[in-house]
Amino acid sequence: MFGVVCRNLRGVKRTRSSQSNRTMVRQAADLSLAGLAGYFVGTFPSADVASTIATRGAADLRSSGSGNPGAVNAMQVLGKRWGYAVMAADIGKGALAAGVGRRIAATNGAHLCATAAVIGHCFPVWSGFRGGKGVAASVGQCLATFPAYFPIDLAVAAVTASSPRWKQRAFASTAAASITWVGASVLWWQRGWPNAWGPPATAALPLGATVSSAVILFKFANAVTPAAPTPAPTSPDHGSSDKVPT
């Protein structure tokens, strides 16, 4: 009788171990899928699409203006309307990726997918890994994964954008915003504060914020500013009043 009980217990342990292993494998597969999905969402070339439409393929933002395929350079080269369109699309990429990741792999998937979208935006495989700086995509990431902090993020951005001193120091202002974002995410995680419509504040929140911030700061630190920016031909409304001087 005792031997039968022992065998049954060993069988139960093996079954539980097998189920645990299958669960771990499934979770790893889901996270891998979320990461890949986020990266490819981030690689969508919103600035290139805008440039192609606005100039009928005559301009490449990588060789015009600041050389950065992002919203700010699109404003300078193509005009404000196109720049805001690019910004909206890039923010959308970060938010969309978070939603996709949350659907695939719950909370961790949301953070991983959104972070991967920032990486994909900065280093898109389709463009020889020459992408934007990731700021707008990270705004979408913050909006979807850390909505409780988003008003603070907007306030920090408004302060740095309105101050001439901060405006002339892009790397410093970006670093300040990144430190605030990461610090707030750690605080929310440690205190267990509510996160509005975002996923629960777990360790994945500051981890995602840290990785995205590091990628963005790397792009800013390695940005090459041309000595003489060259405006590119745009659409027929090229000379309209919404054009920002380069």
C-alpha cells in the first residue's frame, strides 16, 4: 500500500513538472512573438511614406535637412502638416505595439512589444538600420503602458520645449525626460499604484522604460548634424506658410 502511494506521488510530481515546463515554453514563445511583432511594427517607415507622397519620391529625409527620418525633420523639410502626420504615425506605432503585445503575452508582452517597437523605429532592417530617434514611438509606448504618468511626461516635454536653454540642448532635455520616465516607473512599480488603462505596474515597466531610453539616448548621442542642411523639393504647397525654415 505504501509503495502504491509513493508511485502515485511520483506520477503527480512528474505530471506537474511536465505541465510547468510546457507553460514556461509557451510563455517564452509568446514573449518571443510579442518582441518580433513589436519590432516589425516599429519598422513601418512613416517618415519615408510621408516624404514619398509629399515630394512624389523626389526627397529622402536621410539626405535632407538634419538627415533624420523623423517628425522634426519632416516638419523642417516637408512642412508642419507632414511633420505632425509623421509624429502621429510614430506615436501610433508605439501604442499599437503595446496593445498587440498585451494581447499576445499579457503585461510582460505589452512592455516587451512596445520597447521592441522603439528599437524597430530606431534600427529598421528595411533601411539598413538607419531609423529615427524613437522619441515619438516612446511617447506611444508611455501612453499605452504607463498612462498614469503620461500627463507628467507631457508637462516635462512642454517645459523643455518652451525653454530656449533646454531647446538648444536636445541630448540634455531628452536625458532629463528619460530619467523622469524611468524614475516614475520605478516608483509606480514599488508602490503598486494604479495605472489607469495600462497594464499593472510590474518590474517590466521600469525595464521597458530603461531600455527604450537607452536606445533613444544612444541615437541622440550618435546623431550627426550636417554643416549645411539642404531643403528638399516638396509637394505643390512647398512654399506655404506652414513651412518651417531649415
